Amino acid sequence: MRTIKRDAPILLEVNNLSTDFLVAGQEPAHALVDINFRLREGEVLGIVGESGCGKTTLMLSLMRLLPANGRITSGQINFMNNDLLDLSEREMGDVRWKNIAMIFQGAMNALNPVHTVGRQIAEAIIQHNYITDKKAVTDRVVELLELVGIGAERKDQYPHQYSGGMRQRAMIAMALACNPQVVIADEPTTALDVMIQAQILELLGTLRDKLGLSILFVTHDLGVVAEMCDTVLVMYGGVTAEYANVDTIFNAPQHPYTQELLRAFPDLTKPMEKLISIPGYPPRLNALPAGCRFAPRCPHAFGRCHVEAPPLHGVQDRHFASCHLVEPESNISPETPEFPGKSNEL
Amino acid sequence: MSDTAVSTTSIRGFWRSFRRSRMGLIGLFMFLVVVLMAVFAPAIAPYDPKEVVRVTIDDIYAAPSAEHWLGTDDAGRDVLSNFIYGSRVSLIVGFFASFISIFIGSFVGIVAGFYGGRAENILMRFTDIMLVIPDLPLAVVIVALTKPSLWNIIFVIGALGWTGSARLVRSQTLAVKQRKFVLRARSIGAGNMHIIRYHILPMVLPLIVVNTVLVISLAILNESTLSFLGLSDPTALSWGQMLNFAFTRGAMSARAWWALVMPGLGIVWAVLACTLLGQGLEQVLNPRLETHHLAVGVQMVDRGAEVQA
């Protein structure tokens, strides 16, 4: 397995990011609360969680593309020493796609059915004046398509003439159009069969190595996480449940939610193990439990869990979990070490 | 054709789909007949309606004869020639008024649907007000206050007929706006104008095209109504005006049915043509109907054996 350098430069640093959705006549729904992570150069960070736990909201917050009622209420998104939340809409428009590009969930919907695929890839290039010469734009489109394994002769075809896997490849080509440093892949393999899924993952892996991309990989497929990711952020109901590198998440998970999630996933080495399903449902954002958001479904919940929301505790070097059970015993002051902190101890 | 939102990508493909709609074909045929009649009016018409004729009492409301196939009107002029020339005015009004309507309607609909918020509120409430006011009395008032010229008629009809298109275009814009490729375009960094031009308009265009054809028929009807009420340019002879003259100048008591029936038939013909054509276009342009999957027909079974019908 490939390991990234622990001291590769940090590209994207998210500190205490919180996002609300305004609801008419009601308290705003807290869709994201204090999300922290760091993305290093060449790193693949997996973001895992059930449907509705805020994965897509997090991605859209990073791009500042939330729907009209979404509000980022606190935090910083530091990208190459700039806080993206301080940028004007115009500067942000420049960052999108040139620096941070996105592979959208459901390629069929993200492609306009009335334009050829080639033209839609060119759209991004032209929008950013990345290349202005017409001939060069066409060359670049061909180059991008070939990079993702689509023949140049298919650039003048329409999305409905593409197969599902090809559409997803075209979306990847589109994301790479302006040579971004960070690619956000929002469930790029959902709705594809396993063979195509494997091809797409392999393609993303090659592109990462070839172009030195950092990838934010949103998925709810733990198999994909194990295969692709270097670090994992497990989300539950809009908060961080656990954040660690991929080996730790799979071998020594600390948060009960992560443990349950893994037990709900088949393990080839233990074929006789019974699969469980976590009882209950993820919390509704307008009816959150008082304490820990996972407490109502947690097998280890005790009294304190139902009244007090646990902060994110540092378990080990670069391993964080938000659970009262992992609270360091020696911790005299209840203050947890500032996450991830400016002191570079991560 | 590559710029328009047809599910078929070429004019030939378009025609192949359109051919499958029998109603559309009939409409197209009827439409072409009227258009050709209007264009080649001087060549087809046996008499020039503007020509000064010396009239005797026998020429007024003369029954159809070899000389006048459809008889004569109250001024002793040939009804067939009037009818052929009248198609010109009706079509001109129909086309231009509907273009004005569609332009206003599409603009209002796209702006309201795309921008939403206060702009939408103001525009759509204004549309509602326009929708509630009965068109005909308002048109009568406006035409009566202005000079009854052909262009005034066109503007009045055009300025009153856009409400339906505006609502239609708005609802389609709202639907398209939610599609993910609009979000993608925005994340690429595209501005509003780019998104409207490149992503919204092509998706709304089929609706606009179909609606234009349907509005033409409405405009022709409106023009006929205004003319029948004597509110049109008296020098521009249209079908509605022929009806007006026949009605007010005693065609009924003279039992001159030919002076009434022909212009009435002409109006019905043109309106029916537009409606059928609109229906046919809708079937082809509506991407949901996906006609191209059915376009091959029985030849799709290509295993060599005889195919049962």
C-alpha cells in the first residue's frame, strides 16, 4: 500500500467549519458542526457516513456552492494560506475549478443533455480563460478525454450516447480541465456496477499518482475507502465521529459508530462473522438529541452521553474521536487539545 | 441544428421523427398552403382587389359564376381574390404579433424563473394581472385610442398575448434550474448570463418553438375578432375584415353566403394548421417522448426470418 509522506505540505486546512440551513419560521438546522480536517499534497481523504450525515453539505461548503438557504456560520477553510471564506465571490469563482474541482454525484444529471461532451469540457476551459485559442481548446479536450481513456472521436457525441462509466470518466476529465490541485469526488462510483467502479477507482488512483492530485473522496462504501484513501473522516449527523488514517480506522477504531459501521460491513477474513445493522435511524437535523448525536443508537451509551455532547478528543497522534469513552483519563482540565491546532503537532 | 434542444441531432433526424406524427404532417401541409397562398397572392388571384372597378347593381353580391368562382362582395369585387390577398394580412399579424408575445413571454418567464425572489414576485404578479384582465375589451380600448393601423394591431395583440408563454417558460426554467448541470456550470465559475444562454435557453427552446406556433393561431384569431369589430386598418383587407364588411353590409339579407363562408373557413384553416403543427412539433421536440427509440419500427427485428405485422 502506498503511503504518503507524513510531512507533505498541507494544501487544504478546514478548521471548525459549521454550516446551518435556514428554515422558515424555525430554528436553523445545524447541518455541520465544527468540522476539522487537513488535506496534504497527494493525500486521499475519505469522508464516510450514512445518507444525510452532511457529506455533500461539507463538499458544497468547501466550494461555497450551498443552496440558497445554506449559511456557513463559523470556521476557516485555508487553502494555500488563503481563507476561502474571506474571498469575494469573484475570487472564489476563480478558485473553483482552477484550484478545487468537483466530480459530481450522478454523471447523467451533471451533464447537459443538449450539448456534446466535448463542448461541455471545453466550457470549463473557456470560462477560466485557461486557454483562449480555439484549436488549443480542442487539443486540450482531446488530451483530457484520452487521459481518462475515452477516444478522441467521441468528443462530438452527446451524453446519452455514452455509457454510465464513460459519463463518469467524462466528468473526471471535466474536473481535471484546469489542472486543479484538489479534486472533490462526490460519490463518483455510486450507481455504477462493481467492474466499472473498479475501473473508475483505478483511474482516479493513476491520476492521483500522475498529476499529484489531492482527493476528497466522499462515499458510503467502506470497501472503496480501504482501497483508495490515506485518511478517513467518519461523519455522523453533521459532526466528526472519528478522524484518523485508514489503518487506524479499520484496525483500531475508537468511536462506537465507526466500530458498528465496520461490523455492518462484510470482512473477507472472517467469513463466518455475522453482519449487524445499526438499529435506529440517523438523527433528523430539526430534532437532535440533547447530548451526543449518536447516543440514542450507541451500544455503549451511558448517562453522560445523553446530556453532554462529547468534544473531539485526541486519542493518539493524528487520531481523533468524539466520544466520552476515549476521554484521556489523565486529562485534568476538561479542555481537549486544540484540534488540529496551529502548533503542527498533528 | 446542433444548438437547439432536439433529441434528434440533425435536420434529417428531425424530419424522420416529425414524419411519424400524422397530425403534424397534416398541420404542416395546411400551414404551407396558407403561406404559399399569401406569398404568391398576385400570381394566384384572378383579380387585384385594389383595382378600381365599375360596378353595376348586378355585380353586388353576385352569385358564384365562371367569371367570379366565389361570387362578389358588397362592392362588387371578387371574393376569391379578396380571400387570397386577405391571407397576407392575417399571416403578417399572426407571425409578428406572436413573435412579440413569445419574446416578452420568454424574457419574463426566464428572468422570473431563473432569478427568483423579488424579481420573480413582481414579474409574475404583473403577469397574473395581465392574465386576469380580459384581452378583448382591453385590446378594443387600446386600438380605439390609437390609430387603427396594421402595426398598432400587431403590437396590441403581441403585448396582450404573452402571459401564457411567460407562465409556461417560467415553470420549465424552474425545473431546469434545479438540474445538476446548472450547479456544475456554477462551480466551473460560469456567470448568470452564461448559464441562461448556454444551459437554460436550449432546454426551454423546444417549449418556446411549440408555443410560438400555437400563439400564431391565437394572434390570427384575435386579429380576426378585432377586424370583425371594425377596429382594424380599413385599407389592409384581412379575413376578419371581409367578415365585418359582409356582416355589416347586408350579405345575410342578400343571401350571399359565399361572402361569409370563405373568410370564416380561411380563419379556421389557418388556426387548425397552427394547432396541428404545434402538436406535431411538441411530439418531436419534447425530449421525454424519446421518439427516436421507436423510429426504426419493425426493421429493428433483423434476424432474417419473416416478421409478422
